[in-house]
Amino acid sequence: MESTFAGRIAVVTGAASGIGYTVAHHLAERGARIVGVDIDQRIAVLVDALPGAEHLGIVTDLTDPAAATAAIAQTVETVGVPHILVNSAGLALLDPAVDVTPDRWRLTVDVNLGGTFYMAQAAGRVMLEAGYGRIINLASQAAVIGLDQHAAYCASKAAVLGLTRVLSLEWARHGITVNAVSPTVVETPLGKAAWAGEKGEKAKRDIPVGRFAQPEEVAALIAFLASDDAAMITGSNHLIDGGFTAI
């Protein structure tokens, strides 16, 4: 397989499972050295098993504002200045808007928006000095449409788009691109469980292509945005939703 990312260092949050793990594996297959960041204690073992050698796993809680700075400092000290940051860590706590508790609201915003901002800020500081960077933030189709029982989730992901645009404007002249990727339901293990049965079948029928997205499809789009071929693309949101938001 062609080593598109040979010599590149890629920090991937949420790398222990789902889209984050698939992205880490996809980039590692293509030569990148992975720094996986996750609250899951298994992260070191999981990244060690990725293709290639000498990957790094960092266990941390990105709801702590200091965690991102420490994770990037450890990356620089152990591996080197990252070329790529993929902010994939996130969660979805679903409630009717009238029932959202302050704790569930804060946790959703702290993980989905706060973790994304603090990681981008910490990585951006070292990327600015290096004069190069590719930052890809995982948003969602929920960032551009309303979904039932997704008040906190939709709000947090819409905010990620606003953040993406601001960072892209501030950093574009310094060799750093910042983009967002917004999938529909993705058939990760959690996605399959959450959308099993008739609920999932109905959701698929509502998508023009008639199915959910595959994790590798999302990873391939992220890899393109992380590549030098995408140097002219910044500040944009890339929907991968089978035409759902075009309806």
C-alpha cells in the first residue's frame, strides 16, 4: 500500500473505538505514526497493534482543560511535533429538550466542543511554530439540521462548525488548514446497536442512498483532508450523509 503519510505524526482523539479507531488504523496503514488519545485505559494496547511501529497511546480526560496541553506536550517530547490532528472524541446523550439536565448538557458541551477546542488550541500552538498543520474536527449532520432529542448534541456540533471556521481564518496563512467532517449515522459497533431494528431501517429509508455510512468511508474523507492534496481546502464542512441533508 502506498505510504501517503510516511513520516507524518497524527494525533487522533477518541482513538480507542468507532470512527477514531478506524481513522487511526487508516492513517497508520498509510505510514503515519499515531498518537491515540482516549479516556479508555486500553488505548496504549490498541495503538500498539496498529500497522507500523512506535505509536503512542495517551490516557486522558479531555473535559479537563489542562489535559490537551499535557497530551500535546507529551506528543512533542516523545514523538515530535504533530502534522495532523483529528478530533474524533465525542458523545451523544439524548433527551427531550425539556428533560436535559445541567449535568448532561455540560458533559456534552465539554466533550464535543471543549475537548475539540482545547486539542486544536494546544496542537495549533506547536503547528504555528512549525508552519504546517492539518486539523480535522468531527462534527455531524446534526450540526446543520435539527434532530429529535438531540438539543445538547446538535448545539455542541453546530458550535464545532463555528470554531472550525474561526480557526481556519486565523491559521490559514501559517500553513494550517482546519476543516470539519459531518457524517450521518455511521455503522460502528455503537452505531449498529443504537440504530438496530425498525428504528434503523426507517432511518436508512430516509437517506437517499438507502444506507448508513461505513467507518472506512469517513476515514477516507478525513485522510484526504489531512493530505497535501487538500492544501487549498480550509474552513469547510464536508457532509458524508448519503444526501440526507439535501432533502
